[in-house]
Amino acid sequence: MIASRINNITLSGTMAISAKTIELQNQGIDVVNLSVGEPDLPTPNHIKEAGISAIQKNQTKYTTNTGLLELKNSIRQKFRNDYNADYSTEEIIVSTGAKQALYNAVQTIVSPDDEVIIPVPYYVSYIDMVKLAGGIPVVVNTNRANSFKLTSDEFAKNISSKTKAVLFCNPSNPTGSVFSKEELKAIVEIALKNNIMILSDEIYEKLIYDSLSFTSVASFGKKVKDMSIIINGVSKAYSMTGWRIGYACAPKEIINGMGKLQSHSTSNACTISQHAAIAALNGSQECVVNQKKIFEERRNYLVNELNKIENISFVFPEGAFYIFIDISKILNSKNAIKTSNEFCLKLLNENRVATVPGTAFGMEKYIRISYSKSLEELKLAINRIKEFLDKN
């Protein structure tokens, strides 16, 4: 009854834990949910007001399939200002979230049996997106000593005659690692040399800490621009997850293909949300700066507290709002917990903290926690995690 391509994929790892969390919460059980990457901060007022204004002005009808021209121009200006990259409006598409933009991109460029290089750990949906396009995910193990960032050597060693693209998230979900300009340039140069498309998921670009700077693939000039697809959106930087606005910047031919696919699936992204996104990109960016300060404070608190706990360790997060925690010493001990999935379920059921098993990101013996919750909730979560580890 079910098509083989659907049987060949799995439910998103973050969604599965989230569903269990919601089930417990609906029973009136207090759960600290560190599983979902969603800012708890409200959407800034000037953005909400733009959405309300769109409704009041009856700007509630269909837009062109690929998005409002005004929004595309706002995205153009953002890339000019941030990365000195010049995209035409025909090289931009607006979609229902960054995930749809990425899905459409993969469907557009990947043919059956094309290989897509994906470094581990990866965002939960990358593998299944490639499979749904008929492609072959080539999973590349990375080194913790390098904060799990793909190196040029690791990339080069996994290239074959079938390699179509390389796909990565920068800053990383789940590790929070950030490519330096030099590290990214080395990846880009190999991709160009081998005629490989670069799919760069940059949704966390504005969440970089410790005065580090972010380098976009778009900043490397026209040759790279012609061989890359940049995925981004307003969800994380502006606390607009539910507004569902993402976008992609790519060569015109690819955008045309993505537009055709989108025309037969969702058509245009929500019109009201597009007007709100214009306000987000064109308005004051003070809200982004303030949000970053809040997340950095939360990260610092968690890093300090986690460092006090025996038998765990983690990659120091430089961006996004996740910490990827190594629990191998706990799993290798004599207790009954043998997998990261068992660890997460037991922690959720016994001490009411929701986390995500590392298997969702391609790595057993790790879990991911999000610090997109309030400091008060994080303090409660840490106390519960310590209690859980004391008895396990």
C-alpha cells in the first residue's frame, strides 16, 4: 500500500521525541523540552506589526509562486550588505521554511544514483531528502578533534565520478561548530575543481558567539556563486519559526527548477508571513543582536554546568543553540542503558527532560540538547540531568 520511497525513509528524529514530549505535557506532566531548536523569545514587535498590517490591508491573496518581489529585493540587499554577493531576483526563491527550500533544491539537482557527500553529524533530514530524490547519501565521518567539521582531505577522499553535491550546515546543527574562512575556502576550492555543487545550509548564520565572524559560501565570488545553493530563512534569527519563511539563492536555472517543483506542491509561501519577513530584513537588526546575547549567556551557563558533570564531554559550541554531548562513558558502563535512544527515553520518562539521541544525526553515543529555552528552564533541566546521572 505504501510506496517504497516512503518505506525507505524514517520519521525525523527530533519530531519523534517532540511527539512523546507533547504527549506527556498533554497529560499535565512537567517536561523541560530541550529537544526542539526553536527560540522561546517572541517575534519582535515590528515584525508582528507588519503581519497585522498586511492582514488589515487585505494583503492576504496569492503571490507569485516564487515569492514577493519586494521580499526578494530585501534578500538581495541583505546578501549585498553582508557578503558583497549580488543575486538577481531571478536567482532567489521564497519557500515555506528553509527545510522546504532545501528539499526543493535537492529534488531539483539530484538525479537517481547521484551521490551527495554529507559529513557526520548531520541535520536529521539531509539523508532522507537525498534518498527521496533517488540519490545516494555518502556519509563522511569527521573528527571530533576538528569539532566534527568536514576537512578538505575528508571531502576529497570521498569524491567519485558520481558525486553531484556536498551538503553541510554552517553553523552546525547539532554541534554548533562554525567553519573558519580558511576551512570553508578549502572545501569550496575542491568543489569547484571537481565540478561539485555546494549546498550550504546557513540558517543559523546570525547566531555566532565570542566575537567570531561568519563566512558565507556566497562571499567567495561569482565562480562559487554559480556552483552553490545557499539555504537560509528568518526562523532562527528573528524567532519566526511558525511564520514559515525560508529562501534559497542559486543560479537562475536551478531556481527555475525549484519554482516548477514548488508550483506543483505548496505554491507561494504564506503572503502575510512574507510581508512580516520584509520587515524583519529591512528593519532594525537590534533584535538580532539582543537575541544573540541572550543565547550566548545561556550557552555559557550550560557549558559551565556540563563541565562539572563526570563521564560526559562535548564539542564547544561556537554558534547556533545546541550542544552535542558525548555519553559514551555512560553507555559503556555496567548500567542497563546501551544506546543514545534508550538514554533519551529514560531521561524523558524518569526525570522529564527531552533531548535528542545522536542516532538522529548519524552518531550513536551522543545526545543533542538545545539552549533555546529560558535560563530558568535550563537550570531546572541541569538539576534533573544531574539527578538522572547520579542514579544511572
